[in-house]
Amino acid sequence: MAPADYHIHTSMCRHARGTMAQYVEAALEQGFPHMGFSDHAPTWDQFDPRHRMDMDQFEHYVSSIEALRTEYPGIRIFTGIEADIYQGFEESLSRLLTRFPVDYVIGSVHYAGGYFVFSKDIEPMDTHQQRAIIDRYFSLMKQGLSTGLIDIAGHIDVIKGNFMDDAAYIAQQAADVLQAVSCKTHIKIEYNTSGVRKKPGQAFPSPAVLEAACKLNIPVVTGSDAHSPEQVGMDFSQAHEDLLQAGFVLHRGGDDEMFCYGCGEEQSKIGVL
């Protein structure tokens, strides 16, 4: 099983449930040496407020994680955030990172040209309309990863959820983003298992994208995108097998380094197995 879950939400995002301690205990039950909370980062410009905490809650978020580290010394708990990538996000995120201690930032695109990537009710659209959304999604992802503010590219091909009929095109667009990521030596991508339990019934990214990442020596971290304690580490046994199948090897970090899956000698920069 993958040894760490770095994508875990809290009830402060308004669409998750359970106490933070319950998430920690769920990680401990599975024997994880590491976990990381990465709730939706608040914004000063009030971007999508119904899916994130208010700015005045963030200090409590950080202090709660610090308290949990003392209460649960048997697991390394990281303070992360999931930051939305949208036009003009840089200023708000920079201000947040300047004011508060954050261990890592997952950068994710949830809205592409007004289209919500987890939309359940999809209106029929032609190929041109669909491709425009896909192109906008990956344009934003590439833009966000170029800022230097993002440490981990979140569910990089999540746009496939409602567009599996265009899976080959999406995989190619994701591969183009990976080329950009490979030039940013600090950036990782996440293997996000939430797609297994909802649309499209497949983790993010797809096997083809995962293999492309391995060829480019881009490290991968695992995340469940848990919105309830029972989702912590969900489908991680399969994630571990998928990553090995794609050519990755697990590398252990130190106390302050993340567990990463990587390919090739580049991983010597991340940790020793």
C-alpha cells in the first residue's frame, strides 16, 4: 500500500464531514507514517466561496494541525493546501503563503471557462465546445504550474470525468503539461484515487499519463482527496500496484520530506529508499 495520503480535506471547506482528529486516526489505522491536510485554500478575492473556508478561518486551520502533531506524535502531519488555479490566482495565494507556514501547495483547476469539472448534469455539446473546455482547462493548469507557487499538480486529468469519449485527446494535452512540469524540478504530480469511487471510475491520471510522467522523471505523491474519514487511503493498494506497473519505485523521505514514487536517478534528490 502507498504509505502516505497527502490530499485530505476538512469540514472547513463546507462540503466535507468529520473532525480532523478522525482523519488522523483513520490514517493511523492504516499504518501511514505520513499524512497531509490539504483543504481548499481561502482567497482574498472571494473566488468560489461556497467550496472553501473563509480567510479568517485559516489561522485556526494551521493551529489545529499543529495541535494534532502534538496529540498524535506517531504520524508526521503536514500542513498543505489545495489552491485553485484560475485567472489572477497568484496574488491571493502569494499573500497567504507569506503570512502562514504551509508545507506544500496542491494546485488544481476546478473551473475552466465557467465549466465545473465535477459537474453532474451535463448538457449536450459538440466536439468544438468540448475541446474548448478541455483546452481551457489545460491552459490554466500549465499557467498555474509556471508561477513557482505550486508544489504538486492536483488530479491533472480530472477534466476527463465527463469527457471519456475524448480520452486520447485529454491524455495528449496532459502529456504536454507534463513537459512543462519536467522543466520545473520541484514540481510533483499526484496520483489521486478519487476518480475510482466516482466519475470516471479511473484514478487521476490515467495509465498513459502516468507512464509519460515516469519517462520524464516526474515524481508522484498519493492522495485520496478524502472528504470523510473513511475515504482516507481509499484504493491505495491499487494505487501502489498501478505506480509500480508504470515503472515507478517508492522512495522514502525524511521527517520533513514527502514519500514519493519516482523513476530514474533523479529520485536521489528526493530521498533514499
